[in-house]
Amino acid sequence: MGYKAPRTMTWNLGTAVQDQVDSTTYYFGNLNTSGCSTGENDRSLVAPCNGTVREIFIRADIGTVGTNEDMTLSVRKNSATDYALGTLKADVKGNYLVNRNLAIPMATGDYIQIKEVSPAWATNPLQMRFTGFVVFEYE
């Protein structure tokens, strides 16, 4: 038997445009037609088979920029476990976060969402929209 390279699939992420509220936890996933939700499980990405989340790219497009406090982003798996992704600032029109060093194990039926914790901004960003993708590796 020779080497068998893993296969990958890409899952899209996104939200509709919305204004951010101070000190609020939001969740988003694959539903581009609505804003972030403050409730879990509304917008989950579900694993169709066993595999591993390897990379995530998230872009925040902002209509009216806010101040430079950090939004904290993580992957929330099965409404139980958080995997840190990094931080984004809302003080530029387009900002992005890339994490290519993930190894989040997924079984068939496991689900993830992106969890965003907003800070208490001095000036809140308005008309924010998240887009991006998840790279899922499987054999």
C-alpha cells in the first residue's frame, strides 16, 4: 500500500449585515441570509463524515468602523468545547483572521459554529458582515 493523501472539503461561513452590541457573544456558521445569533445551534456546520478541521479564514467587512478593541473568535464544537482562533479589530473597513494550525477532531454529525465575543467598544462598528471558509480534511 502506498501513501494515501487526505482529501479536503471547504465549508462556507457568513452572515448578513448587522450592527454589533457591546459585550455580547454571537454565533455564526453557514447561514448567509441572517446576522449573527446570540443563541447556539442556529447556524451550525455539520460534519458529513469523520475528519479534522484544519484551517479557518474569516473576514469582517465593516460599513462604519469602530474603535480598536479586540473581538475574540473561537470555534465552538457541539455547544461544549471552544478552540481559540484569535482576535479581530473593527477599526478598519476590512479585516481578516487566518488560522492554518488547527486540528479539531470531528465525528460524523459533530457540528461547529464560530463564536464571537464583542468587547465594550468606545465606538461600536456598524453594518458588519462576516464571511469566510473552513477547510475540513477527511480520508
